[in-house]
Amino acid sequence: MKEILKQIKEVVICGFKDAGYDEKFAMVTLSNRPDLCQFQCNGAMAAAKEYKKAPIAIANEVVERLADKAIFSKCEACPPGFINMNLSDEFIAGFVSEMAEDTERFGVDKVASPKKIMIDYGGPNVAKPLHVGHLRSAIIGESIKRTARFMGDEVIGDVHLGDWGLQMGLIITELKLRKPELCYFDENYDGDYPTEPPFTISELEEIYPCASGKSKEDEAYKEAAMTATYELQHGRRGYQALLTHILNVSVNDLKRNYEKLDVTFDLWKGESDAQPYIPDMVQKMKDDGFAYISEGALVVDVKEDTDTKEVPPCMILKSDGASLYNTTDLATMVWRMKDYNPDSIVYVVDKRQELYFTQVFRCAKKTGIVPADKNLYFVGFGTMNGKDGKPFKTRQGGVMRLEYLLKEVEDKMLEKIRENGTMNEEDALKTAQIVGLSAIKYGDLSNQASKDYIFDIDRFTSAEGNTGPYILYTIVRCKSILAKAGVDSFEGKILPAHSDSERGLQLELTKFMAALTAAYEDMAPHKICAYIYDLANAFNRFYHDTKILAEEDEALKASYLKLLWLTRNVLEKSIDLLGFKAPERM
Ligand code: ARG
């Protein structure tokens, strides 16, 4: 369906053209004074300069040409030259009726030329429990992925595991101390390695922090870990077999955790998968004259004339020849281009890595790893802070494990549900999970991603205000009325509004396409949140002053129910794109 603003604009263009003005002035926006009108056009002001005429005179001439258009119930010129417009109730009702006919997409067309997009999100580090630092990437990335898919793009989500580097050497070193008899450490062993891992996930999670602690105090231990890392990276069989075990055990656990968040990935590739591509990539950078030695390290210059801040060279290899985080990210682009050839790659990463990604992106473009016609996007997110305004911590001051955070929020929801006392324990538990997830995800996504926000469990779990539970309450309310009415599919059209609140609701529904398009184009899930908050408010206003089930006029009642059905579906589609669901009851 054509977006409502575009439909209005087409009509206003006729007005400008008929009055002898260029159509470029026919710009239509939502009104910033909803008390005065629904939509406005400020084009007469701009036209005034070009045509050297008073803006109000132009506005008057245009409005005259629009007077008989059925789309408007009001179209008037206001000093100094605004054109204020209200849509006719018939037009609005026709528009939402058409949305309701489209029972899958509610009027939102797919993009004309779909793209292939790869999204790099999640970024957990193996053998370390998922913590809140990884929450935002998963939540935001999942929503960007779902939205782009809904708009018709082909989207590949890649978790990009942190499975390379010193952390692996540390685990190997500690394991060797504890279980030196294992065949993985015997350099003369040339048989097959066991398929059963020599540790469980809880052991692994305990081994890593223990090893990391020791390495900070004990030079020799750290030395050993570095050697193990080097040997692993240079193909020592036993260590590679251990890496496979670490990955398997860890990835299973990660999958379980991401499942709880309702976050999925198409690819479970890691940094280690990029390593085979490094030697050729580096050789080519040298051969093409991009990489040169500076202070012993191999670097590529990436500064540009227009830089206002210094952008240091991108380091490709350290002076000892070791590869870096940069090297891995660049080599990852090599296989992403070779195996998938996406039109763009989107990185959903902490905004503190922005300069780093500027360097890596420029280097990839300059050296041709990523062709010029492809796009690289950095979606940087801010920090999730505690109520003290500092990065979120456990009460003991440690890094909060994601599982515990989820549990805390679920428990809070459970408490509230039990207080209501309307559900058996099993349903209450299930509902607490669903609603708890909405509280976390909406709390996160309703903020512009690049901003820091405060994780406020009381506010996020509240059923009032701009929260996930509030949106879910609204959906559940629609569902329960529809269930009472005993209908879930409708013939006939939605009738022109009978009240201000109904008009408000219908008008809000017309904005669905524009909201989704903006969220999609800007990779900004908060725009979906802002929209559904307005929609939920409009619905609740309508609900509070309308007798729906008790309405005696059958046609009107049917129209109300259809409007309710559309509201519920638009809300449910929206939260699905945000990455959570609504329960049947609350
Ligand atoms: N593993 C990294 C971390 O925990 C995040 C990875 C981000 N993605 C990337 N392609 N560098 O900080």
C-alpha cells in the first residue's frame, strides 16, 4: 500500500501544480500541532522566496485548488503560510480497512529491490559466560535482522564468536596443570582424540577466570599461556582438538542462553574461522603496496583529508608477526565476501569500538577486501548502566551474568502475577518468562541504540508507562475482547470514526508503514517502540470511552471489533520485529 503521507502528498502536488507552482514545494508532514490539524505543508513558505510572493497568498491559492478533494475534511491556509490539513473520516476508515485486508503484512510492502545483508551481532566470547555486556548486541541485532527480513531483504545473522587469542591459551595451560595425563598434551600422540570433552561447561567457566587470575600474578604462567596460544595458532594437533571441545561445550551453552532471549543466528562462525584467510590477505596487502612496516608493525594508512579527529593507521600484524583483532575482522570480511557476497555487512557492537571499526572499514575498502559498491555499517550502542549511572553490575560489584539478570526480571514479574492471584503456578511461570523478556527487550530497544540507558527493573517491569509489559497488556486486552466476542476474522469494512478517540486510533494505525520504513532504513528499532507506544495509548483511550461488546448497532460493533483486530495484529507484528511475544493472558 502507498504510505498515507505519500497519498496526501500526491493530492497536494496537484494543488501546487494547478496553482502554477513547482511540485517540489508540496512537502507534507505530520502536524507538529495535533491540536490544530493532523497534517501540514510548509511549502508555501519556501515557495515564497522563489516566487517573490507572500507565503499566505501562495498557501491560499493552493488551498483553493484542494477545496473539493474528498481526501480532506479540512484544508486551510494559516498565517504566515502554513497549509493545515485533516483527512476525512471516510478516507481514514478506507485506508485502515485496506490495511486490514492484507492479513499478513497490514499494508506494508516489501522493498522494491531487496538486498543481501549480513549482520554481525552477539559477539560472545567462548568459555566465558554470557554477561550483560553482550545483551545489547543480541537484542538490537535480532530486531534489525527481523525487520530487514520482514521488509524483504535476505539476511544472514552471524554470531562472530570470540574464540581466538590468549583466552584459549589460558584455558589450555590451566587444563594441562590439572590433567597433565590427557593425550592432548602428549606431543608424541598420533592417534584419534576422544570425542567426549575433558570438561563440562561449569568446569570450563571456572577454569577461565582461574587461569586469567593466575596469569596476572604469575609471569611464568602467562608466558606458558602465550606459548600455548602460539602453538594452537600454529597448528599443534592436540591443542586444536581441545579448541574444538571448548567450542562445542561453550557453543551449546551459548545457544541455550540465546534461546532464552529468543535470539538466533544463522551462522555460528568465530574468529578462528577467519585465520586461514590471513596469510594470503596480508600478502596481497603487501603486494598491492598498501601495507608497510612502521615501528616494526605492519600497517595500512587509513586517514582521510576530511578527518577532524586523528584516525591512526590500521595495524595488520604486530612486530612479532602475531595477528590482532583487526586482522581477524578483516579476514572475516574476506570469507564473508567470498562465501556470501552480501550487499552490506552491519556490525552491532559497543560504540566504544567506533574508531576501531572506522579504521577496519576504511582498510577493507582501500585494500579491496570489500568492493567499493558494498556497504559497511557500524551500529554502535551505548552502555547499559545501573541506577547509579555506572555500567551495570551485580550487587557484589561483579559483571552480571545474563542468566541471572533474566532470572531476576522473571522473578519480579512472577511476584506481580502472583499478587494478582488469577493464574495457576504453571501458567504464572510461563507468563513471567514472556513478560519478563518484553520488559528487558523493550527497556533496551525503546532507547536510541547509541545512547546509554539505565536498567531500572522497577520501571521496566511496570505495566504503566512506556514499557514492554504495558504494550503486552494492551495486546492482551484486545485479545480478550476478541475472545469474548468469539470472532477472529471479519467481513466488511471499518466504518468512519464515531468519536475523537476512535479517529485517533484509526489515524495512528495509518502510520504503521511509515514507522516500519523509518525503523528499517535507519536500523533504528526505537522507532518501532515509539510507534507502538503511541498506538497503544490511542487504543487505550478508545477502549476507555467506547462500549465495544455492549454496542447494539451490529454493524458498528463489527467495525469496532475489526479495528481491534487490526490494532492487535499491528502491535503483535511490531513486537515480533522487536523480538518478543505476547501471552494469552496476563
Ligand atoms: N567478542 C567481542 C567482545 O566481546 C565483540 C565482537 C564484535 N564483532 C566484531 N566483528 N568485532 O568485545
